[in-house]
Amino acid sequence: MAYQELHYSILMLVFLFMQIVYVQTQNPSIQSMHIKSDITHRFATTLVSSKVVSSVETPVESSFHVVIPDSAFITEFLIEINDQVYPGEFKKKGRVKEKYESGKKSWQNAQQLTEKFRYTSRFSFDINVPAKSRVTFNLTYQELLQRVNGRYQHKIYVDPGQIVEDLTVDIVISESRNITKLLVPRLRNNTLSNKDEELNTLAVIDRPTSKSATIHFAPTADDQKQMSDQGISGLFVVEYDVQRKFDAGEVMISDGYFMHQFSPESLKPIPKDVLFILDVSSSMYGTEIRQQSNAIDTIIQDFDNFDRFNIMEFSTNATLWQPKILNARNKNKLKARQYLKEMQANGYSDINIAILKGLEFLNNISKHDNRMKMLVFLTDGQASKGEQDRSKIISNIDEKNTERIPIFSLAFGDEADYELVQKVAVKTNGLARKIFKGHDASLQIKQFFDEVSSPSLRNVTFKYLQKNTDKVEKATKLNFGTFYNDQEIITAGKLFSVDGDIIDVLISGLGVDRPLELALEIDLQNQIHYTAKPSDNDKITERIWAYLTIKQLFEKAIGENNSAEKMKLNHMVKQLSLKYKFVTPLTTIVVTLPEKRHHGLLEENEDALLALALHQSEKRKESVPKGIKRKADGSSTEGGGGGDPHFMLRIKGIEYPICFDVDAVEGDVIKILKDPLSGMTINAGIIGSRRRNRFRKYKTFIGEIFVMTPYVQIHIKPNQVIVNGSPISWNNIAYASELVRIHINKTVHHEEKLFLHFGNDISVVIRRLMNDTDSQGVDYLNFNIDKETGVSYIADGILGQFVHKTISLLRISVDKHGRKHGHFSEFNNLHRSHFKAILHQKPDIISGEKLWCWNVHKKTKGLLNDNLQEYFVSDLTSV
């Protein structure tokens, strides 16, 4: 990654749901933007090609941005500069510690980004465009379209940020069955609406055959200007479906790999018993509780007469609305409507007891083979009462859920514990979804339930046989808890070499009236309808198999608590990603250009982060490489900073803390902690003083601290504290919500300490040192993160990184002056390094008392992940 040709590492996010393209440039203009999608058997390959041209005499910077769905994988990226092509090369990431710039957005950016880029990930790439030259960016990604509520949706967000003279979107659809529905609505924004949509009059649809279609969208410059001075900004959508039959579905075979798409029509829905568990804690006060009530009311009004339901509200306690389950008759629906209207928000959130009581209620309902039990759980916060440990909550649910009832979990807003919601859903074969706060929140909840409102088959099993012998290897998931009407199950795998030409496909499941079996006979020689030529589809079935396998491995990793097993799953993902050239959180593309180095930006979604994050309770013992003899080892339990600036870490198992200094100047901002899972960022701003150190340089101190979470931002200065934009005096600090408490204590020496307690097992202490009580000639702050339990193992920052590292004190030596030297080993994500330190006395960050610590000299190589400059950010509010 050096030499005259430098590498451009592009880290990008995976798992995508909406197709979105966003391109903007700084000085160079976009000459053309072409988006082409080829959809074959619901597998979409999309190429985004953007050409920028510079007419100036000096090099200028250009930015390429693409937001893609969280169900897609990037498969190719190349750059053309003046007809010279620079292809991307797939590489594994050297260290999984890469900077997860997205995941949970900070409170500061959540409102802006989640509205525009729901369920998506953004890739960006910056390059210096040579003088008077043209550059074309070409990005390709693939996704398997999901059938939701009876249709497939192919979505592309078009937002060049300017008028583009040559702007086109072309989509080609090829299916093995007749296309029965096809429409292109007007450009959408990112919010849902219950109004009928108008058609896109600029989209030209052609139907060459009953099984194919083309869509061409080419708005002129005038068309774009009518939308805004910045041109088009919207979601281009194609909706379609194919002919359905009461049969075993379609099978496509190529090069020994098969893909099977199963979605029979005319299946009777299974009557359902549904318990809604609804959050009514104090954080739901106002708009949120009304939106929740409206959504559940609409869902209940749509129930069939043979359905049954009940409601449980929970906060500090969990209370059932009715002692028994009710039939969905009109009178009960009206009673439920009134009850929902009267809900009041108050108290904390005892998630554990709510779900356990809910499962107990459903378990006590008489078991009928022709009824399906469902639990729908919604929360906007985290467990703040009762059991709060996620792993214990999951364990309790697993023990209580004796009937394997699926739990459909909703995380309402950025404060919700999405990690818990996802794990509960994965562990119970349910479904999880993030609900974004906004005026369409009720519609989001309703749409989520619509996806699972019509179960029609349970215990669905797929078999591929020849003479009653299994003929499948490398199979994706073949057993499914439930099939829902208007959706689709897709399986894939490789067939063993067969003696004959016939494969028998058998699908079995439990329907509303009786067990159901559907069969399909595949004649490998004669039924060309089911096969695809490899040359036509570039081994499409094998790529679909790899795509599905990676998805399912990541999903399994989300629910896995054993760190060794999770690492094994991630290793399998890495190997498949490299072989089939998919960009996942474990792989990257490197582009070699004959210029200086530029980096692509990566935004990971939360599902990807959860799949990678190792379980905290097992991380330490599994992270230490075998064969190392050591006196003591562990990871960070707390850490803080102050002085010029000086940092101090306490490591579990090591008697004395580790200390190190950082060179900084006035105006610098240091990234202390960035945790995508908790959504917390802590930055520290540096100020100068009138005092000099022993090198005659002016000392620097921490002059302000900025704490950002999804639900609060706190700006601490020596003269005031600002909470969510409202200033509070140090002499009158009193702030409390369900997830944050702030209070102050004064010491006998008139020093003041600010305590910040967060509901996610993180707490921070800040010590204020004023000029009139201190000899440094400036008012400044020291701080300590004295509780790190809630910090995840993918955290970053100059202190945050040590939560997921294991530091070992290997041995202690004594020099001729009698000073003790510690020899340390540091291990993180299969990467090991070494550093040395001298036992020295330093002032404690908070108490100020002198204590012994292992002082690492300013050359902190081996201790810190990166060059020190990697921990400096542009401003105090940077995330």
C-alpha cells in the first residue's frame, strides 16, 4: 500500500434493502450518470456508472457516493481515468477492527440520515481528478429481490445533487414465468404513505414477451429542473410479480447448482393467536405512544374472525389487558381500540419480565395444530428495570419458550436496544425490524405486521431426492418454521452427481386443515424450462447459492453467543466472500492508482456489526493466543484522560494502570470513544495554557468534552454544561431521563465532579479544575470512563479500542537504576503486538493523588492500533 502506485482501500457495507444511488461532485461536473439493472429470476445485478469531467487547469477533488440496499453485496468497482482502467482487487481485511463509520448514528446525525437512507448503507470514494481530464466510476452490486406483500420491489435512489444532461436508468427483467403485475410509480421519498400512488409518466415500459420487460427512464435537464434546482432526488421503484400456481415452485439448475423459488397461491391462512407486548415506559410519552396505539388498532381491525388476540402493556411492570385470549369479533376489536387510546406512558422498561409473562400467557393457551401462536414485541428503549443483561434475557426467553413461539420484535427509534431485538428474533425464528420515528411510524409498524399476518404453512421442509436418496450438498437452509402468504422461500445448493436424469423435489408442511405435500419432478435432460445456460447467466445459480449462504451465516452469527463459534462463522463468510468476489464487512476492494492515497468510506449497518461483535463474557479467554506465558492479562475496565493530555487505563488482572501521553496543540480534538452499537461517541477538545513543560513548550489541557448518544448530546465546559442545546450552570445541574442521569458532587477541596450515568452500563466522571484552585493558569477538565460494561467489542477511539483488546504483562525487568520495566503483549482480532513501559508515578485523573502506573513513552507503537493522528478528528461534534 505504498510505492509510487498507492492502494485505495474501500471498505463497504453489505446487507442492504433499498437500492439507492447518490452521486455528487465538488468542482468537476457530472457529464453522465447511467444506472443499469439486469434482473434474472429475481436476482438483480446493478451497475452505477458516473462520468465526471474537469475543464480547469489544476487538479480538483471529486466525490463518488452510492447508497445501496442492505440486502446487496458490492461485486465490482473500477475507475477509468482518460481511458485507462484501474480495476478493484478483492482482499480480506487485515484486521477486523476497521472503523465502522455507521452502525448506529449519533443523535446529531440520526434525524437527517435515517429519513433519507433507511435500511441502506453508503459507500463513498474521493479522488483528485487530474487537470482537464475525465473520470468514470463504475460500481456493480447484486441482490436477490424479496417478495413482500405479493410483489417484488426493485429500488434505486437517484440523487446526483445537480442537473445531469445525460441521466438514464435502464432495467431489464427476465423471468421463467409470466410477469403478471408491472408498474413504475412516481418517484418516492423515503417515507410511507397510505395514498394511492400515481404512475411515473417519464418511465417507458416495453414488454417484448410475457416473461420479460424493459424499463427506460431518461429525464431531460428540463424535467430535472422542474423537480428542483439541484435536480432529481427520489426513489425510482419498479414493482412486479410473476404467475403463481398451487405447486412446488420453480427450480433453476446451472453447472450442478440449483435455486428453488417456492411461493404457492391459494393456501388457506392458519388462524393465529397473537399477543402484542407494547412499551408504555416514560420515553414513549406523547407522539410515540399514540403512533404505537394507532398502528396496533389498525392491525387488530384487519384480523379475521377466526383470529384471536390480547394486549400486554409493560414499563416497570407488565400487565395483561384481558385474562384470556379474545376472538377477533367486532365488539372485542372496539374494546381494544378504546383500551389502546387510554394507554399512558410512565415508568422504566422491564423487558425481561414482559416477554417472560407474555410467553407464559401463550404457553397456557390450549395447543391446537390448526392455530399458530405469535408474540409481537415493541420497545423504544433498553432494559432499565429488572434483568438488564442481554445474554441472561435471551437465556431466560429460550428456557421459557417451550413451544418455540416466534417473537416478532420492533425497535422503535434510535434509543431502542436493537441488539436485543435482533437476537430475540433470530433465536425464536421470528423477524426483527427497526421502526424510524417520524410521521409514518404507524404505517411502518402496520407494514411490518402485514408481512407476517397470513401464515399458511408451518414446519416447512425441502428435500431433493433420487430413488429416495438425498442428492444435495452445500445446501442453504432447508427447514423453515413458517411460510407466509404473499412471500417466497428460496433455497439453493449443489446436486451430487446422479446416475439418472430425474430429481424428485418434495416440499412438506403443516397447513390449516392437514399436512400438505407438494412435489416436482425435474428432468435434467428434457425440461429446459428449469435450466439456465452457464454462458447466459454467468453461473447465476452458484452465485445465488453463495449469496444466500453468506446471508444465513451472518444471521446465525447474530444469534450466536459463543465467541469461538462466531469467529468460525465469520471465517466461513470471509472465505466465500473472497472466492465469489462479494464485498462484505470482512472483505474489501483495493484500487491501485498512480497518485496519492485516498480512502473509501464505509458505513456498516447494525446487523453486520452484530454479526461481527464477539460475546463480551467470553471474549477475553478466547482472544489470548495459545503458548504465551504471562503474569497477568485482561482488557480495559475503565480509562480516562487529563493533563497535557495524559491517559490512564486500568486493565483487569494487572495491578497498576497503564499510562501514556499524546502530543496535542490548542484546537485539536481527540476521539476518545466511538461505539457504533451503543451509538455513543465521546470527543475531547484541547486548549492551551500559560504554563510551560520541561521542554519549554506550552502545556495543553482538555478544555471541553462532547458526549453524543442517540438520545442525548452533552457538551461539558468548565463554565457550563449544555444538554441537548440547553445550557445548565455547574451550580444547578439536575437532569434525569429513563436512560441518562446527570448530577454533581463537590469535594472538600471545593473541586467539582460531574457524574454521567447512561442506561447502557456506561458511566463517566468529569472533574473540573478552575484557575483559582489550580496553578495551571487555565480552567480545564479531567475525565474518567469508570464503567465500561456497556461498551461493545467493536468500539474505537483512543480509549474505546482497549475494551476489545487483551493486554498481557509478560515479564518485569529491573535496570541498573532500579527502575522496573514492564514487557507487554497486546492481542486483538488475531493480531498481536508488543510494547514496553516503565513503572512511574503519575497523578490520578480524578483524585489527583500520585500513584504508580506503567508509563508508555510517546512512541506508543504496539499499544495503539494506528498512528496517533488517526485519533484526531476535525471538530468536537465529529462522529
